Amino acid sequence: MKSPRDNWPEPIVRVQSLSDSGISTIPTKYVKPLNERPSLSKFSDVNIPTIDLEGSSNCEEISEACRDWGFFQVVNHGVPRELMDEARQVWREFFHQPMDVKQSYGNTPKTYEGYGSRLGVEKGAILDWSDYYFLHYLPGYLKDHNKWPALPLSLRYVTFLFSYFDTIYISHLKI
């Protein structure tokens, strides 16, 4: 028997399907109130924290960036440019596959891992106008290779290489 956490509170319609359908206006469940919308004027002098893994960056800088910003940019991480380009390309290919292929990797409210369009389970929530693919590869006990798409053929390999680089660099951090 499925628990309530296994089901979304409302039918899921993928954003790409809506976009491809030729709708002329964005449905209201994707329209955020004015005060919640991003604005360039709010961020004119923003300096996103940059963590240089080759330099003198340390865990305190990472901790501060996470605490103050919630994210940061990493430079000199050692991931080859070619791998980053290949990852971008192979995930683009995934998102251009037929909907039924992508949907076979659909996420659930229980895990969020997989192909998805919403991160909240609250009924009537205002949603982001995006589809995404969320994978766990660290920590290892959360990794579920069944959620790693089989197509395009090189996607699992490229994702494995990324997880390999992350594992190496995280193991070098002294927290």
C-alpha cells in the first residue's frame, strides 16, 4: 500500500510538455508574487563566494559561504573542461528524449531523486518553471544506480566520472 508521501498532491505536468504544447500564457501555479521574483536591481553588486581548491581556501571559507549564501563557485577543482562539456551535452541529450523515456525516471515526493518538475509536496504551491534531474552520488549510501538514466548511452559513464572527481576532492577536505 502506498503512503501519502509516495504520491504528489496534484497531477504532475512536466514544464517541457507545457512549453511544447504552445500555450500562450504561463499557468498561474508557476507565477510567483512580485515580491518573490528575482530582480537584477537587487543583485547589482553581488560577489558570489569563490572557493579555490588549488589555493589557500579552507573549510571555514566553505562553511561561511554555505552559511551566508547557501552556495558558492568552485575553481581549480581538477575536473577537466572536456568532462564538463561532455556532461552538459549528454544531459542536454537526455532532456531532448521523448517524454515517456524521461518519465520512466520520474521522481516521487519520498525521494525527489530522478526526473522532476516540482520539489514541494504542498498542494497549491507555486512551482518553478523548470524540469530537472536530481541524483545522489554522495554520500555513497544514498546512491541509487536505478535512477541513473540508461540513455543516452554515455550518461551513466559521464555521471560516474563526475562522482569520482567529487569523491576525490571531498576526501581531501579536512573538516
